[in-house]
Amino acid sequence: MVNVVRRRSAARSMGLAVAATLAVGVVAAATPASAQPLGAAPALVATGRPTPPAPSTSVGYGGAVSSVDAEASRIGLEVLRNGGNAADAAVATAAALGVTEPYSAGIGGGGYFVYFDATTGTVTTLDGRETAPAGMPTDAFAGYSFSELVSSGRSVGVPGTLATWEAAADRFGTESLRDLLRPAILLATRGFTVDATFRQQTLDNKARFEAFPDTAELFLPDGDAPEVGSIFKNLDLARTLRLIGLQGTDVFYDGPIADEIAAVVQDPITDPATTLPTPAGYMTDEDLAGYEVLEQDPTHVDYRGLDVYGMAPSSSGGTTVGEALNILENHELSAANIGQSLHLYFEASARAFADRGAYVGDPAFVDVPTETLLSQEFADARDCTIDPFFATPKPVAAGALDATGCDAVALEEADDTENLSTTHLSVVDQWGNAVAYTLTIEQTGGSGMTVPGRGFLLNNELTDFSLVYSGTDPNRLEPGKRPRSSMSPTIVLDDGEVRYVVGSPGGSTIITTVLQVLLNRIDLGMTLPEAVAAPRATQRNTAATLAEADFIAAYQDDLAPFGQALTLVGAAGTLAGQIGAAAAIEVDPSGLMTAAAEPVRRGGGTGLVVDPAD
């Protein structure tokens, strides 16, 4: 089932803006979500300077938020504390991440929102993925290398994040989008403390940012990245969000901001001295006005008696995680036999990735065999190609959709161009509703282009399309199409109640990160914080299995008898040496919540609960 979620008209949106300013109000505490007044505003935690250290893990009751950023998690927690539900908190947290994680998220990008309604017991998803402009030719990337496309108008997809926030607030929330933007507006106005990760990400993009004067002015003040410990303010973004709050999303999709986005994409504003290629794009204001969020059913598999729900295509996350879990369902995995358990994890992941590459794309353009990919029968056929005692050479062939026994069919595997920078948040409220939300602007820093005076970066999501222009590749570029994604926001239910909420950034390693966190927690006996912090490795049907340094040190001897060789993903202690950055929540049968974020990766995340346990 797929439904188009219509945006509100400008008149209705402006009707909500009854206040001339966006001062923070107060929500009546702890009344049922269904009883919350729609006009109530979430309170913002009064954080002075310096802010207290934020824990990566918290345990308690009454609601939980986990994200990569302390400021964002605190904002989400205040929404929960003051009576908002999981959807309200997720939107407010995401808006805050657009302030503090501007190189990974923001209104210039897109993402996938998975919502569990505890009252009805149903899981619903919102596809807010970016789309290719309607006038973009199928060979628009021909003659360009990947490196020439990443910092260009040609790579910019029509943004879906803001429309997703509005749809989530309207469909699932209790508060207006106007109110949910207020904490992010205040955060952008007063600023946040720059950490080492933010500075390093800025320095890593310095050459690209310098090519675009508006980006350099915002993120490279005085020609350098902001210093660690300094306060970074984004007054342009605060004004933009305030305008959206007052006038509604039409000001972005069918108003002056739309015109400005289209102008930048069609004619990138560059420094005359730059030698960086910046090919012009095809986006028009009509593309923005026509953007639609899609409400659709989730993917679903049963794993060890748990119901695992994920994101259906255009994301490949739900089908690939689900297929791998179905394969692993045939095996007993345990910490006592860690070598074989990890060997089987690699082999299952490789086969799921082979099938992802062969069959998954935007279902509006491709006949995606989602039901087959998620069937236990298909997984069983794929499983019988696995030697439980020795690694199969990679890449492996994709499975035949009509396979019986151990049939397989060799299909060409396209290069994976999905980049690593994204962000994720997980929320559970006091009523048991839950959200897993992954959002992105693609590469760290997106396209590198800032809309003048608006304070946000534009995505370069169209580089997620395969760099092929004909044939049967399900992820080839087509006008109006959504590029395949690996974002894998996941909600796990146990007998109809939320048990785990998990997701991660990391390009195509998102899939293996989510899969490995679930494997660690469900099969290998780790606690949720241990499952999130544990060292990682990723096998995506490639010749090399990439692993963090700590994973190699811990497990290479256990894996050697199974013929599994490991390759270092990057230098230890650097961003390049890390795989994913999970943010997760567990709710035990008594209602005790554990909010667990990364303790180290990407500078560490923050998991918070409303009422901490003793």
C-alpha cells in the first residue's frame, strides 16, 4: 500500500501561525497523546554554557531519545517530558540535528520515517527520499566522474525532509510543525559548542566549501573551520525556520525559497578562482512544488519470534536486513561459537547485498520483488549456497527469483556510490509509540552548496544512482525517480509491543550496522549498550570484508578457520576508521527503557530517558 501525503496549503499553514513570534510555550505534562492540544508548544530545555556532559546510555521510564548529538537528544527529551508523543519528539530532534549536524542532515535533504502506533499496533512508514528533477535526462551523468558530480547542481535531488516533518506531525503527532521547529530556531540562534568532529568534518570539506562563497561565509569564518569549544551560530537558518513556521511549508516548496533553490542548482554560485567542477543541474521550482511524501507499508520478517519492521523500497534497507535475518534464522548463533556466527553473518549479508543490487530500486519505476526477497522460501534457497564452514569467494551471484533448491543466477553488480554521511534518531514515548528516523544530505557536506542567506546545505543524493545509463540496472537514473538508499530505520516488536528501535548512518554500511546490532543483542547475548559499542565489520558482497581495527584484533583468529579475511576499513581513531554510528532504544517487558548511542564513534552520541532509574 502506497499513499501520497499531500502538503498543507499555504492558507492552512498560515492559519496555524497565530503568534507573531516563535517564543517557546509550555505543554501540559504527561497527558495522553490523543488528548494533547494541537496548538501547544514543546518546552526547550534551558541549557546554558557550558552544557553538562551527556551520557551515551541512560536507563529509566517515561520515554527515551537516542541520537548522535546531545543538544538534539535533549530537545527531543523535553518534548516527551512535556507531553509530546514519539512523532513530536522525533520531528523536534530532527530539526535540531539540522542545526548541529548540518553536514549530515537538514531541510536540504531527505530520509525515511518509521512509526509504531501502540494503540493500533500498526507500523507505518513515510518515504521522504529526494527525487530526480522531472526534466533530468537519463544520461545526465555521462561524461562525468563521480568526483566531478558530488559538488554540483547536477547531483541535487528535490528535498523531502521538510515535507516529511510536516507529514509526520500531521499524521502521527499532537503538535503543529510550527511549534516543533521552535527549539531548533532557538538552538540555531544561541548556537552550540563546536566539538572535534564538527571541526574535522569542516576541514575535510574545506576545499569544497571554499568553492562556494555562501558556504565559505557560513562554515569557514575568517577562512578556517570553527575552533573546538567555540560557539557556532546559524542565524540564517534560524530565520529560515522561523519563516517556515510562520508561513508554512509552501514558502519552501512553492514560494521564494523554492525559487532560490532552483536558481542555485541551475547556476551554482562559485568562487571565480575555483578549479572545482560544478556542473549545473536541472531542478526547477515546479519540481519543488510537485514533491510528494509517500506513506507506505513497512517491510516485515519474523526473526527468533520477534517482528522486525523496516523501510520498503525506495530504500533497500528493509529488504536487505530482512533477507539476511531470514537466512540467519536457519542457524543457531551464539557467543560460544563466535567464529562461525560471524562467518554466517558475513555470508548472509553478502547474498542479501547481491539480491539488493540485482532487484531493488524505486518501485514507481521498477518491479521490485519485495515479497519474494522477504520470503523465508527465498532465504532458504539462498542459505543453501552457503558453506557453514568456509567462506565463498566474493562477489556471489544474485539469487534467481524462481529458485528451487540452490539455484542462482549470475547478474552484473553495479558499483555502490552511496556515501557515508547521514544521521539517525530513535524515540519511544510513555505510551509505547516509537519512531525510527534516518535522514541525510548524502555526502558529508552534501553538494557543498548553501542556498544564499538561508543557512542550509543542499544534498547530493542523486549520486546514489548507479553510474550506468541503460540496461536492466534497477537503480539507473530516470527523471522523477528516487535513488535507491541503504537507510534502515528499524522497529522490532515482541508480542505487539516495541522491543528495539535502531538505525545508523553510514551509506551502505547502514544495513550491516543495523544487522550487526540486532545480531549482537538477540543472538550473541550482549546488552544493548554493548551491542551498539561493539567493534564492527561489513561484508557487502565485495572481495574485501572491511572491519574496524578493534574488530580485527578481537575476531580475526576466530574467523581464520572459516577462510574469512579482514581488511582494515581506515586508520583507527579516525572517522574513516569507523563503521556506522547507531542510535538505539530497548524497552523490556516491565517497561524499563534503555537509550543507547555510540560512546565513541563520530564523537559519541547521547541516549536519554525522561525518568532515570536508580
